[in-house]
Amino acid sequence: MIYYDKWLKYYKDIFFLSENQPEFFLERLKTFPEPAKYLDIECGPGLLVDSILKSNFPVDITVTDSIGGFIAQRTDKNEQTIQQVNAITTHPTDIAKRLSNQKFNVISCLNYRLVFLKNKAQILKLMFDAKTMLTENGFLILDLINFSKFDFSDEIITLPEKHNDDFHLISTIKKQKETLSYQLSQKFIIGKGFLKKTYDVVKDEIICPVSIESFALFAKEAKFSSIQYFSDYNGNAFTPDSDRIICVLEK
């Protein structure tokens, strides 16, 4: 279960922009004719999109999210600015159907939202659909957890904590031996001392943790021409000890 009201309220405080993240995307968008075409899948509150718009680089932007409240937030922003973003509520596995015949130079799915797809078949479908929707030499950028560094023989796996000065996100994965599935639970901890409050934001939600080895096989099956792995948006090389994987797949 995902407690959508809590996600809508606190998501931006935990999944804030990473250092150099807008520049990382703009560097790739600027390799295409203006206006570049960008699709952000499972966009959340759209902090990256807002930053790209502020750069004043000409980009036609489409965002989708399976949580309608995030799309409502973007619609409200559209009413307050000249810069319009095409915002659509849809599940990631339905993007090809909802955006049929549209092409994009860069497509992304960030903040490990990819794992909320229920199985590897859905992840592979998204990758195939994205490749079909990319222009020649276009990029699919995925921001993932490095699940390969964890021991999945353990019954409970604790993921690295995300936090800033006032917010903490505690995440655990529980293995269901009977069904060979994995359930994610997450709590927001807000404030300190006697003012501290704890909220469940995800409870026993089925996810699909994919190792970098499996992901490389998916990319090969989808026939991307190349794949690069980074540990952050500064372009530092991925290592087995990295907490995250920034995957850049080129059509």
C-alpha cells in the first residue's frame, strides 16, 4: 500500500534534486535540434522539470505519473506560467499507448520509481516501449538502487537512508519466501526530539528489485546500442559499492 497523501506532501523534501542533475540532463538535451523533446515518466512533483524550464533552453516537455495528484500539481503550475508542460496520468506500462506516434530525444524514470513495477516483464516492456519512442541516438536515463550490493538471502534488507536536515526516509525490503516476492515498506521521520513524527508512506508494497546484472541483460534484449553506468550526476564512475546507479542507455 502506498499512502498517496503523504507522498504528495513530502516527496519533494526527500527526493530533492541531486548535485549537477539538471546539468546532466541539459548536456544531453542540447545534443539535439531545438526544441529538444523530453519525457519524464513517474515525474513526481517535477523538480527536475522545473529546473530545466528555468534554464530557458528550448525543450518540449511531457510528464507522466501513475499518481494523479502529481499530475494535478503540474496542471496547477501550468496555470501559473507561460511555460507549458504536457501532463498525463498513466501507468508506466501504458506510455506507448497513451503517447502513440510521439518521439522524444531523452526519456527518464528517476528516484527508483522503476522498482514499483511488479515484475521483470513490466520493466522490460517499459524499456522496449521507451526505445521505440526515442529518436535515433536518443537516451533513456534510469535512476536505480544498486541492489547488487545487498544479500537477498536475508529476510529483511535495509536500504540506505535518504535524509536532509528535517526529513528522514527509512526503507526496508521484506522477502516473502512462499511467493518469492519482495515487499517494500517506508517511513518518513520528520522533526527532532519531542517534535519528531513518524509516518508510514509505503507499507508492504510489492516491488521488483533488479540487479545491475539483470538490468544489463534487459538492455541487451531491448537492443540499445550502448549503456553507461554512473554513481551520481557528476559523472563519477559506478562501482560495486555505489548506493545508486545512473543508467544512460542510447538507442
